[in-house]
Amino acid sequence: MTKYTLTVTCQSRRGIVAAIAGYLAENGCNITDSAQFDDAETGRFFMRVSFVSETGCGLAALRKGFAPVAESLGMTTAFHDESEKMKVVIMVSRFGHCLNDLLYRWRIGALAVDIVAVISNHMDYQKVVVNHDIPFHCIRVTKDNKPQAEAEQVRIVREAGAELVVLARYMQVLSDEMCREMSGRIINIHHSFLPSFKGATPYKQAFERGVKLIGATSHYVTADLDEGPIIEQDIIRVTHAQSPEDYVSLGRDVESQVLARAIHAHIHRRVFLNGNKTIVFPPSPGSYASERMG
């Protein structure tokens, strides 16, 4: 049986869950996982439902049949086939820990995506990417050619049919135009020392200040640098006995894990934009294990 996902966003009101469950049951579908959240501050309702069609009803028919229900309750909805992998473009500069981590997870089936291209402003990772049979594009970026370089990046993303762009330590600022065009579809990762420790040596600055926690933040990219809606965060403790090099090493591990979890949540339609924040539903039990087995 084919497994589908339905995502719903609308103003909160009585009868939403009943309408969704009733429609699916009437059309031969069995709900296997469901999560919902009612935001009392904004009055918005968010829901994610996984289900199987026990009668072979396809996505087109489900969408068409549900349209009147959605309209009557003012819902914004989307149906997805869970077997279809999201197409992803990864962008990277000269720090390759996140790229290498994502390639490994993708190779072993722990990250169910279709990496359709890797874009970099340097040649450092051409060989490792090509060895994975993934197209590699080196697009140099300077002050003089930035608009042309970004236009080429956008062309690659469009022609590859990518639904998500991942900035795996890509050290160039994207234009406002690109951020608007792909709103909610670009994920970034950075250390969580901002705004206290800026510049090229944040871990050295943190060491000199004697910080006790190292963290990482993954968020959607907006025109406001490093201030987009947060998807995932984590921390790790450090002590006075560790060196700045230890800080960097531990920080890279945290960055890799946080970025992977953020992508995992996004591709499984568990992230909902809610103004300047996100609603992130937790994975169902066994979801990570099932992907690794796949």
C-alpha cells in the first residue's frame, strides 16, 4: 500500500480533525501517524497526517475530493507521496564537514533525498562529489560578478527541479531576491555564538571568553542574515581543559548533526512556518531506523 502525507494549515476552529479523519476514512485510507498543534497566540492550526490508501485511491483523486472540504474550512493543504524523494541542491565553500556528513547519510539511506547537484565557489570538493556520481558546479563569486554568479546558481536549481537548497557551510550571502524566491526552501547552518562572536574565528573568541557551551543552529534563510525561522538547535559542553582546536572539532560535529536533523524534518513535511517561528513535529517512532534499513 502506498503511504501518503497530508499537511494542513488554517485558522483554528472546531471540526477540523473530524473533517480530515472522516474524509480519509470514507475514501478507504487508514491513518498511521498524526500530529497537530493549535497556536493560542496566533489562532493558527497545524496538522500533519500520514496514511495509507487501502483501496488504491491515488493522490490526484484524493486532492480533488478533499478540495471542497479544505475550502469550507479555509485550509491550506498539500498531499505528498512518501515514496518520492525530495530533490536537493547542496551549496558549500571550504568547510566540508557538513557536506561529507550529508553525503554519507545519503549513501547509507539515512537521509531519503535525491541530491541533484552540489554548487561551490571553490574546487576543494569536486572529486568527492563526482565520486558520488553527483553533478558538481564551481561558480566563483566576487564583488564584480555576484549577480551573474547567483543567476547561474538559480538556473542550476531550477533546471535540476530542486525543491530544497541546503547551505552546508556556504560562506556567501544570498541576495534578497533569491531568498524571497525560495522562501521556506533554503536551509542554513551556523554556530550559535552569534551575535557575541562574529567574524572568521568565533571558536577562538569563545575559547578566550571561557564559554562552557558550544551550539549550532539550523534555520530557513531570509533576507535578514542568520535570523530566519529556526528549525533545529543543539549544544555540547566544553571545559577549561580543552583547546580552541577542540572547540572547532566539537562544533563541527554539532553543526553536522543539527543540519542533518533539520533536513530530515523538512523533507518529511514536519516543519511548518508560523510567522518568525516554526512548528516542528517530532518524527514517529522508528522513522530514522526505517530509513536506514531502506
